[in-house]
Amino acid sequence: MDRAERRIVAFTAGSHGLVHTYELSIPILLTVWIGEFSTTAAALGLVVTIGYGLFGVGALPGGILVDRFGSKPLILACLAGMAGSFLLVSVAPNLLTLAVAIGAWGLTASVYHPAGLSLLSKAVDQRGTALGYHGIGGNLGIALGPLATALLLLAFDWRIVTAALTAPVVVVAAYGATVDVGDAMPDGEGEPGDGDSDGDAGSGGTKGEISVSTIADDTRVLLAGGFLLVFAFVTFSGLYYRTFLTFLPDLLGDVLGGLIDVQLIDPESPYAEEFDVGRYLYVAVLTVGVFGQYLGGRIADRVPPERGLMALMGILAALALLFVPAGRTTATFIAASLALGVALFTVQPLSQATVAAYSPSEARGISFGYTYLGIFGVGSLGAALSGAVLTRAGPRELFFVLAGIAVMGALSAAAVSRFATRRD
């Protein structure tokens, strides 16, 4: 990658990390909000559901806006919207205001994935490697964001903490404003040779008009090339992701609680639960995903990404079946947990590279919009699925279900390879 491409990767990776920092800080803050607003877990659950729901559902209209206005303006708007939302959270006087603020966060954050991934897929020649670094930024936000929030809450009031979380946005947005996304277009995809710039509305990389008919036309073009098969795959991968991660902290804590006894903080502390050994392993699982993101990006630059996905989903199925038996000893359980973390996040750059390969450049934004509607929208059903299986059966049955989802993902990736039409 040249200097211009590296700057684009740094900007998008930083933005990606902030999106997930905010996303995963909310569950930590819930422990404070229950007492602060004298409400119930059910009421707060509804508030968070609204925000997370908009985060998923908003991806499709976000992708449409990306195709109209370009990626860079949308990413900057996303950063400003998320910061403004958390500033509103910091001064929220009641539950209704909190709900509005969390909803605003979900709506503005929903734009990011279509915008960031569309920019990377069109502006960087080594697409897979760029997507891997982008994923590393996201994983750092996923792992370190909630940990930083919990640590800050030990020393500061939650209102100060939520306001402080907006500070990194200023840095990333200021850097992003200096990034020229038009200089890094690789030759051979149409954009660079024609002088297109993804950052300027109305340039060759964006549409001059967005209407119901243009959206329908773009959708028909995607479907004609077999994009429905790609959508099926990303939906299965989203289901696996959310089903696995939703109750993972509790599962890790339950198993490790029977294997080892480690207490790293005063049990009387109101935040002791946030620091049990299961939570530490949970952070470790998310952190080793950094290596998975890098590995997936490198693989995507060397083999057709859909073929890599077939193998990875098979590995995820096998690891799911091995997870519960691995809980017999501490060493095997930790090894299985970390292996799942690496494999789970290796899928992401390969999946994103597949979306880019099977969508035309002019409809790249809407293609990622549909993608994240599937991953975060339909995939969010994984939370309910995992809860239902754990309630009615147990962890062993949950991981059988996960193995089945992975097998369906492998089959859909094989169908993409066999029946869909590549566009790049």
C-alpha cells in the first residue's frame, strides 16, 4: 500500500474501533443506569434494543446514502453523530432522554459499515489486507472499549465517563478530514482511470440522483449476479457471531468458576462482577480476534475469499463441537476459547472481500447496506436464539446449534463460489 492508501486504512480502522467502543460500552453502563434512573432491567433492555436495532436496520439506508454522497462525508457525519449522542447521554435527566440518545447513536453508527467498507473496497488495491487492518481496529474497540469504560467508572461518575468517551472522536475526525480518498484509487476498477473520487458527491464514484427506481435498479443488478447467495452467507455468519458472543461471558465464567478460583478485585466492590475471571477471558477471546482479522485479510489477497470462507466455516463447526468437551481442563478450555476467537474474526475480512467481489462498484454502498442488515439486523436474532437454547436445554445443545449454523454458512459459501457471478 502507498501512503495515501495507508492513511485511508488508518482513518477507517480508527473510526471502526470507535463504533464498537460505543456499542460495547453500553452494556457496562447499564449496571449504573438501573440505579441512576430508578428503573428496571426490562425497561433498559428496551432502550438498548432500540439503539441496537437501529444500528442494524439503518445499514441499508446508510448504504444508499453512501452511493449518493460518497463514503468520507458519511463517516465524518457518523463520528459527529456518535459523539453528539454520547454527550446527550452524559446529560440525560431521565429515561426518555436516554432512550432518544441511544437511539440517535444507533442511527448514526449504522452508516459506518457501508461507508467504511465501500471506501476500502474501492480505494485500496490490496483489498484483503486493508480489510484485515480495518477489522483489527474494530476488534480493539470491541475488546478494549468496554474494559476502558469499566476502569473509568471505578474513578469517575458515569456522566464524566460518557462525556470523556467522545474525546477520541475529535482526534479521528480531525485526522479523517485531512485524508484525500481520491488519490488512492487503484487502476483497473473504473474509478481511478476516470478521475472518480469517492469523497465528493456527484463525482464519478457517486450517483447524482437517488430514488426508489435507482434503488430498485441497483438491487436487481445485485440479485442478477447472485448476491442473494452472498446475503445468505453473511446472515449465517451474523447469526453465528451474535449467538456465540451474547452469553459467552457467562458461559466462560461458569466453566472457569468450576476449574479455578481467582479474585482480582474486592468482592464487595459494586464492579466486582465486571472483573471476574470469565470477563478477562472474554476480553482475551475478543483481543486474539486481532490475529484472526490479519490472517483473514492475508488469505483474501491470496485465494478467492469465498473458498476461504468454506474452510473457515467448517473449522468453526468443528470448534463448536469441541468447545464443551474442552471444558474438562483449564488448559484445553482456554485453548478452545482462544481458537474460536481467532477463527470467528478470520471470517470477517474474507466475508467483506466476498461482498466486494460480487457487487458492482457503483452499487458497493447498497451492497454493504444489505450485508450489515443481514449481519446486525437478522443476525441479532442470535441473541434470542442463544437465550432460548440455554433456557430450555444447555451449553452443549447451544454449541450443536452453532455447529449447524456454521455448516449452513459453509454450504452458502460453496453456493456463492458455484453459482454467483464475480463483478471485479
